[in-house]
Amino acid sequence: MKKLLGLAAATAVAALALTACSSGSGDAGTSASPSAPASSADNSSRSITLWLAGGDTPDELRTYLKDTFKAKTGATLAIEEQSWGDLLTKLTTALPDAENTPDVVELGNTQAPTFTNVGAFADVSDMYEELGGAKLLQSFVEAGSVDGKQYALPYYFGSRYMFVRKDVWKEAGVETPTTLDEFNSAVAAIAADNPRDIKNFSGFFIGGQDWRNGISWIFANGGDLAKKVDGQWQSTLADANSLKGLAQLQAIYRTASNAPADAKDQSPWLYINDTDAITDANGEVTGKTSLAAATIMAPGWAHWSIGDLKKVDGKDTREWNPEKFGTMVLPGNDGKPAPVFAGGSNIGISATSKNQDLARELMRIIFSAEYQQKLGGAGLGPANSDYVSALGDDEFAQALIASASNSKLTPAAPGWAAVESAQLMEEFFGKVRDASDLAALAAEYDAKITPLLNQQ
């Protein structure tokens, strides 16, 4: 059994450092007891804590978890929400502390490899088939696995797809693309045509540092961010296929997008709405959004922020207008959906939890048909493919399911969280547009990223 000696949070200039020490076992975490919990009467004085990241899990689902857990076990479930910005720091402090650890934890899918590789989560391999097995989203399963054992399973998935101004595309006389090359040409043509003569107009708005969307072009050309060679992870930005995707992205930056070089992936929907005054609850004008892009790429939930400005209960809101707005899955080179970055979370049991039995019961509830369907009803992609129909059949659900069908995650390297913490991806992508030698730039950052990937 591994004992966690420490998990040090990343600083602004240093990578996330996570250390663990083995007492003779090669396991990445503690194997939880498969025994059932005591009877409900015996559990009346017991409680466990679930950490949820951000506000994606709605109150209705939280109430369901607490009520169902109480009815099933007799124990109490406390749910605590942690902000995404503080999550890494809090996890590194809390998970090794048996007295204060949360019992069950939601964390980002890109964060899962770092924590599973240092033994932060209990081994739930014996529950894997019971909780869904092969029907669970396998890229997320891989992110939470070490040496063929499962530690953090998928919680929900989201995916990125295109939101378009159908009216502007029509005015530019551009057809819906069916391949990635056609998409690249289409957004460049729309930018050149600029049918409404809009200042700083983008056929496709993608920020210079928006690597989470930009990596789709690397993936679509058969490239990747890193690979494992002889047991060690290596950054692969300078590989031939990765460079081909980066060259396409550079062309988009130069011919289709007027997004700032330092823009990330926050709030691209601001550029696809018509110019309208936005007011606060007191009726004060707080700003304006202006149509400055014919196309954006964003997670599916962005559709709530896109549309015509309407007053609802005295407040400004956006109402989807299908005559103006539409969705589109980014096509790959083969005409199938391009491999876009999959958003979403993993969930696991803390290896130091003193309530392994109850934590496992909560996992059974989370992966039950009832809860998986509730996730879909809330617009979150269910972890189990049997229940994706719960998302519905509108254009947003169809785009989410299609874009997720070929989605990919960041590398399951133990030090990937260190790469993100150091913001090396933002730094690299921010230089792509103006790079005169993409291969040299990629090689430079491969040299910076590779040492961090293997950090434990």
C-alpha cells in the first residue's frame, strides 16, 4: 500500500510537484475494501463528504444524491463545492490528510493522471464492471488508470463544437464544409468577404493562446501533444503530423481570425451576438457585445449565452434564434468529426478516506441508471454510453454527441498538471501566429515540456 508523503501545489513559476513513497507495493493507490456498508441503522451517526468542482452539477442533482444516499445507507452526505481555480491547491493539501480528506472527489480530466499516479485515489478496479465497464467513456477511464487498474472514473463529459452565424455564412455565399480543409478555406473566405464590413471581423474567432481549441488541428492530422517512449513521456509538438496541424492553425490565425494573440478560450460567444446594450439588474448599461465573428468554437453550454437579446423577468437574457444561429461539428480530414478536446470530469475515492465502504456506495449511486439519466437531462454528457439519449435530440445534443464521438484528452502523463500550471501551452500557441519557423518553435517547447511530463 502506498503512503502519500506529500502533494505540493504548483507556484506561478514552478511546476506542480507531487511526491509519493511506496512501502513495497507497485500499486498507484490503496485498494478499497469491497465489503458492503453496515446497516442503515448502524450508519445514522456517520457522514461522508463529496467535493464537486465548480457549479456544473445543478442543485437538483445534489439534492438527489444526498436524499438517495441517506435512504440507501442511513448515513449523511455532505456536498462541498470547490472552485476550479483553487482545486489543484486544495487537492494537494487535503487528499493526503486522513483526518480532513474529502471521501469522494470530482476533478478535471486533465488533472486525473497527476493524482492517480501518486496514489491519491483508491483502487476501484473490482467495481469497474459493476459501474459500467467498457460502456464508460474510455478516454476518461484511461486518464484515471495506472498500470491497467482504475482509480478515477468518468463523471461527465462535455465537448466543443462550432457555433455559427448562419445568416452571415449565407451572405458570404459559403457552403457548409464537410472536411477540415473545406472548413479552413470557408472561414478564411468569410473573413476576406466580410459581408457586413465589420471592423476586426473574424471568419473564425480563435484566440492566440486558445490551445484547448487549437489542439483539434493537431489531433485531426494524426499528431498528438505527447507520447510515451521506452517508459518515458516525450512532448511531440515538433512531430511531422503535429506540425502539419500547427501550419493549418497558423494559416487560420493569419487569414481568418482577428482575435488577440493573448486571448484564451474564455467567452468567445461575446463576438457572435449582434450589438446590443447589456444591462444589470438595476437597468444600468454595463457593456455591449458586437457581432465580430461568423464562427466560434466553444463547449456546448455556451448556447445559453448566444442569441437575440430579450427581457425575461426584467433581466437581459439571450434567446436562441435558429434563423440567425446554428451549430456545426468541426469536420476532420476524413469527413468524420475531428478529434476535439473533450471537456469534463473524473471522480474517485480518496485513498486516505476512512469511509471506504460508504464512499463506494456513493459511487454506485452516481453510476446508477437514474443518476446518469439525470446528468443527461441537465445537459451534462453521461459517463455511461447507455444513457446519452438523456441529453435529448435537439441540435445542441446532436452536436455534443457527435463531437464527443471522436474526442481526445490531453496526455495521461503524471506531470501534465505541471505543464498546465506553468502555462506553457498558452505561451507556445501565443507564438504560433507570428512564428517564421514553426518547427524550431515546436522543438523549443518540446524541450521545455518533456521534463515536466515525467514529474511525479
